[in-house]
Amino acid sequence: MPLTGWSRAPAPGVPYWRLSGFYLVYFASLGALVPYWGLYLASLGYGPGAIGELTAILTATKVVAPNVWGWIAERRGAPMAVVRLASALAALSFAGVYLGSGYRWLALVLTVFSFFWNAVLPQLEATTFSHLREGVYRYTHIRVWGSVGFVLSVAGLGGVLDRHGAGILPAVVLALMGGIWVSTLLVPERTLGHLALGHEPIGRVLRRRPVIALLTACFLAQASHGPYYAFYSIYLEGHGYSHAGIGELWALGVTVEVLLFVFMHRLLARFRLRPLFLAALGLTALRWLLIGLWPERVGVLVAAQVLHAASFGVFHAVAVQFVHRFFAGRHHGRGQALYSSMSFGAGGALGTLLAGYAWDAFGPEAVFLGAAVTAAASFGVVARWLDEPAPIPVPAAR
């Protein structure tokens, strides 16, 4: 029996399993890197400040890289060519972690690696929407496999690190990077046609109040995630949780995200984007409050991880729909790149950096309370300035 919401077959011509395979491997690499990279750096002797700085590099390059590679893809009209090249160079550059463990060397390796790695996902997202065309509401049926990959990776690695130590992490990440490159070879090229709605100058699009509000809200929302992505594992380890237990909590968060993505197309069909966005941001603020105030209570942490379905699942599914409507036609790839740059790039980097500096100065609990305030500010931006976008016509493919 198929899962409810999955009973209808993918639209003809959509390379469903090839796209899903890419998301599976890409987010499996994220599931290895994000939860455990801080623990790996701690095993090398780095303190919270240095961990925050080195981790922030992974997101800071998203400010520049997606836009540079998005411009190249737009000029060439071949986003998948960019994805294949960038994924290969990312794998090669990450191997540099084996050549040294000094701060400056790791900073250089992470900068080069993440410049290529952060080029991959925005262009793949644009390609996915190009394949889906009028079936964009089914995006979550493909994206859900990324969440599955993350769950498998984070849940499996917790016990492995308990047995073998954090030193094994680079080998796992490197193997998954190679898998990303192989998966890109299977995804066919497809780009959107240059419709009149896509000929509006990009500068005019960026000056619209709703677009500014969207990018600002995404920046603040992902800044609030900075302490979570960089220090959640270290935070729990400090409260006596094992690596296996930490991995299970990470996996729980993404498991509920998987379930959310299964049914997300129904929520998108039933509710407008703006109320869904507001609900996601409000629940994000609640999540950081729970983690900051009651880390010793497993039941509270479980409830907080269940809210990952809203703080990332609903947030991301709605945000890419906003981007799809605001950045039409040939600007779609650029729009996805800007969304990635402002949210996961600038927002994530600033949130991670500030969390690292504040961790020792004010304490972990205060850092998570600050994250809750930041998420609440994002809620305020959406409530005040972000309007519901109108649906756009479906572009022809070429």
C-alpha cells in the first residue's frame, strides 16, 4: 500500500528517482557534516570560538558562491553542467583535511571546499522545478528523499563515532561527496524558457518590498539556527548525552521532517503561503526556548525536535514556493541562489559566528534564548511586510 499522498505517480517526463537519488546522497553528506563537524573539531582541541569560526566558513561562502555559480549557469543555460563541475571540485578540495589540522590550513580547505559545495544545491533546486513545471507542489515528494538521507546518515554515524571516535568523520564525508558527483551524472539537463515574465530586470525584482521582506525573514530565521547546527551536539554532550543518543535526537528531528514532506503538498493546496510561514517561524522561536531552558529533560528535547518539521520543513517548503513565484522565468536559478545566500549563507554564518563568541561569554542557555528572539524578529518581518504572492504562469521548457 503506498503512503497517503504518494498514490499518484510522478508526472510523465519527470526523472523522479534520479532527482530523488541526488537529494538522498547530498543530504546524507549534510547529515554527516552538520551534526558532527563540531565534535570533530573539538576532538582536534579547538574551543567554542574557533569551532564557531571554522563552522561559519561552511555557510559564509554561501553568500557569494551560489550567486557566482548561478550567474555562470544563467549565462551558459546549463545548470547541471555547473552542478557536476562544482560537486567534483568540492570532493577534491575536501580531501585537503588529510593534509593538516592547523587552524589556518583548515580555514583555507573549508573555504575552497564550501565555495564549490555551496554551488550545487541552488542549481539542482532550479533544475528540479524546471522538470516539475506545473507540478511544483510535488517538490516535497522529491525533496523528502534528502531528509531520508539525512536521517540514515545522522542515525548511523552516532554509534560509529562512539566506537571509532570522531577522527573517522572526514573519510565518511569524502565518500559521500564522491556519491554526490556520481548522482549528478544521472540527472538530465532542463532549463526554463525566456518568457516575458522572466525579462523583468533582476534589480527591479529585488527592489520589491515583499522580496526584501522574504530575504530578510529568511536571513533572520537561519541566523536563529546557527547555535543549533554548530553547537547542539556539543551542548547535549555537555549535559551527559552519548553520541548515539545525540544522533537519535538529530534523526528524530529529520524523521518528522520526512513525514511533513509526505503531506506538505496538501498543506500547500489548502492554506496560503503567508499563514504557513508565520506558523513555522512562531514554532521555531518556541523550539529554541525549549532547548535553551530544559536541556536535561529528554521529553522536552523530543518535543523540540518534533518542531523541526516546522522550523525547517514547513519553512523551507514555503520559502522555495515564494522564490518560485517572485523570481519567474530565467531568474528562477538566480532567485534560488539569492535565497540560499541570504538564509543559509549570510544568516547561518552570522548566527554560527555569534553563537561561538557568546557560548563562553553568556552560556549556552542564553545563546538559545537569543536564537528564540531572532526567530521572533523574523516572524515580525513576515507579519508586517510580506504579502501573499500571486500564482505565476507555467513557463515552457526548452
